[in-house]
Amino acid sequence: MRVLRIDPDTMLTEVVLSERDAHFAIREHVGTTGAVDQAVYHSRVLLHLHGEGQVIGLGQNLAAWALASAWRGMPLYPLHGPVVLTGRTGGGGVAALDDGLVQHARTVTRTVRETLVAWRMRPPASNDAAVSELLAYAARDIAARR
């Protein structure tokens, strides 16, 4: 099944997982042998994250955060470490991502990467301004891809 991994450096990687070993492979991709948290910010997507990413000091994942926040329609708590995006079955199980959701992730990830580069030349006035700017761009990207 086709899924995506978004790293804290905004690198987006398409991954093919075997349905039989999907949960084991997801743990490897988020970098843990322990708990993998699952979050639902879109009815057809599961976000899989390291259960202790923030506690152990994994980098903040702005691209995954912006995407999840745009899907939810509000700013969320910070996400840390690699995030694996899978599709979600009606019963809450893991499935392949559909093409539209893959496009959402690609577009938002690219926008966040370009924004971070632009901020090196023109930093945002404040953290609140940065959050607002990223959320506005991500919401625009999602709306354009519906």
C-alpha cells in the first residue's frame, strides 16, 4: 500500500508497505520500537507519530503540523519527529492513501519548505505571525486541491 513519510526537514517520501507488516514498518519509519501514536485530523487519514517524540527531543515537524492543522481547520499542538501518513478505513484501520490526499501532502510540504527558505531572508515578525502565515498557505493549498 502507498503511504507517505514527512520528516522534520520537510522531506516527503513515498513508501510502499506490505499490509501484513504495515504496523511494524510504520514503527521503523517513525523511529521507535515502542508506542506509535495515531491521530485523525482528516476522516480518510491516519497520522502515525513517535509516541515520545517531543520528550526525547525529536525535531518539530512543521510540514506535517501545517497539513494536519489545515485538515482540521485550526492550529494544532506541535508534532515532533517523522510522521507517516496512511489512509484510514471506515473501521479505523490502515489503508493506502488516495491520490487527492497525496497531492495535499506534496503541495503543503513544498509550500512549507519554500516558506522556511524565504524566512531566512525575511523572518516573520513573531511566532504568531509565522503560525498564521503557514496556516494560511496550507489552507490555501488544501482548498485548491479539493
